[in-house]
Amino acid sequence: MHSIRRCLALALLTAVPFAAATAADPIKVGVIAEMTGAFADFGQQMTTGARAYIKEHGDTVAGRKIELIVRDVGGPAPDVSKRLAQELVVKDNVDFIAGFGLTPNALAVAPIVTEAKKPTIIMNAATSIITTKSPYLTRVSMTLPQVTAPLGDWAWKNGIRKVYSAVADYGPGYDAEAAFKKSFTAQGGQIVGEVRMPLTNPDYGPFVQRIKDSKPDAVFVFVPAGESAVGFMKAYAERGLAAAGIKLIATGDMTDDGVIDALGANALGVITTHHYSAAHVSPENKAFIAAYAAIDPGHRPNFMAVGGYDAMAMIYSVVRQLNGNLDADKAMALIKGMKIASPRGPIEIETDTRDVTQNVYVREVRRVDGKLYNVEFFTTPNVKDPGKEAVK
Ligand code: PHB
């Protein structure tokens, strides 16, 4: 008797994941994120941003509770990312997949989300090509070509003529390198040297020395936000490039709000282009910063936190419009053309590419009320990803 009851209980348990979702079930969002290791900031920022949205807007939409299921991918680990996506689909029966700080982790899940028809929202990973890999992929963050192109123009207009390009040796680095070269040389600028630096455990000293020896007007840099940026800035300061008159210009990954304090005074005056600064002045950003602080009072949100927050805004909008009755193809149709009043400014998801169109700001690191901030001083409005044009 005892064992029969146990068998029944087991059968019921195993049957549950395969039961069709009902209105009473939560909407499950599987988040694949870098929660540990050298890129742990990425996962922290994305998930805290997502939770800030839930806290601010309530955890129930159209009668359905929203549940985040966070899985740690550890670092740049495409195989792990793939396995986690499979598990989220098969075992957890998620309605959406989201997350992805790093490009290789995002690219790895494309075949799975296509096969399983899971709307998948990239919260950060920024190599242009990602959204072309599945009709179920969309992105609320940025692309490297999008945020880099305006910097080439700015550099030329501000008297910079010779630039050394230094990027991380993987997808977003190649995109940044190509986009900077294109916009800067189109104006007449010259690339006097280029280097691709390792993504993991980089020692920037020797690269920075070589840059110094070639005496450019400026070095253009893309390295992933966080520890890499801190490491590059340290080498730039220690090898005396600023003193030698070599300016540092970069995408905003270099001076992101999560680590700007750790960069210290060396960062003052650094010019970057990006889609989000915590110093952005708008009611939406004020609300976002307050919601983030309510969850994680010790830290400042960065662009990855905004990605997490806006991914939830997208999910809430879809669930609301479908009145809680989810359907993957209907969800994707609603995502195409969606507009969100983001903390960074207005964003729109382009229908053809499912990628994000947004303002790109030129910023300078300045001290505001005793703290370092990326102060926006010039806006290029409504920039589409130019990377898509390049591959057409
Ligand atoms: C990426 O891997 O796509 C990536 C990671 C960190 C960044 C930007 C892009 O800061």
C-alpha cells in the first residue's frame, strides 16, 4: 500500500512539468546569467535590474505571477549556456528566456530557442549578429557598432587624427574595431595600429606599452565592462599614456557605472559613447535608480541593469497585451515595433531585425557632488544597429 501510494505520488510529480500551463501558473522567465567568476557583475546587474522592475510594478500581470528562474552560466561558457537553456525549456517549462551578459553565451542558445519557440530577450550581449541567429531572439541592450560609430565622428571633430585601436579578442571587439575604423577613417582619420587582447585573464601592460611607443593622438578601446575595464585603465595610468598626451576614448563599457568608483581619478576626462549613464536626467531614470537602490542600496546600476529592467518591461507588456494567454509567435509579433520609455531614453525594437534603436550619447567622466559620473553632453538620436547594414 505504502509503495503504491509512493508510486502514485512520483507519477504525479513527474507529470506536473508536462501539464499545460493554466492561468493560475506563474509566467516563468528563465534567466541565464554570469553570476560567479570574473564576470559576476554582469549577472548581478542584470538580475537586480530585472528585480527592480518587478518591485516597482508588482509581481503579477494579467492575473499571472511573474517568476524569475536564475541560472548561473559562470563565465564565457557556450556549452553550459546551451545546457541551461535546454533545462529551462524541458524541465522548467519557461515562457521566456532572458539574460546573457556575454556574446558566446547568447549565440549558443539560438538553435535551442528556435526549436523550442521561446521568446528570448538579450539583456546585454552586444555583437551585432546575435539577433540574426533566431527569429525568437530580440535585444534590449545595444550593439557595439551602434554605440561605437558616433565616437569616430566625435574624435575627428575634436582634432584627433591618429588612433590606435585596442579591443577584446572576440565578437564585440571585432564589431567595435570595424565600426570605429569605418566612421573615423571616413572623416579622414588614420588607424596607426590595432591589437586584439585576450578576453580572459588579460595582462594589459605589454599592449599598452606598445600603444604608447607608437605615439597616437588617442587609443580607442573596447573591453568588457567591469574587471577588464579596471585592468586596462590601471595599465593606461601606470604606463603614463595620459602624461604622454595619448587620450583614451572608448565605448561606455570602459567607464561603466558599476566600476567607475574603482577607476578613480584616472578616469576623469575620459570620453566615451554609450546608451546609458546613471547620470541621465529623466523621470524614468530617477524611478529606475530609486527601484534599484531599494533592492541593492550599496551599488549603482549600470547599462546591464537597464537591460534587465527593460527586458522585464517588454515581458510585462507582452503578458498584458495577451491577457495572460501566452503564445510564442504572438509574443514575437508584439515585440516587433515595441516602444519602451527606458531609463536611458526612448527605445524601439526594429521590426526587421528585432534589435534595439536608441539614442547614443557622448559622455565625459566628471565629478558630480564628489562622485564620478559619465556626464552626457551630446546626443545622436535614434541610432539603428549599423552592423546589420554591413552584413546585408
Ligand atoms: C558581450 O560579450 O557581448 C559584451 C560583454 C560586456 C560588455 C559588452 C558586450 O561590456
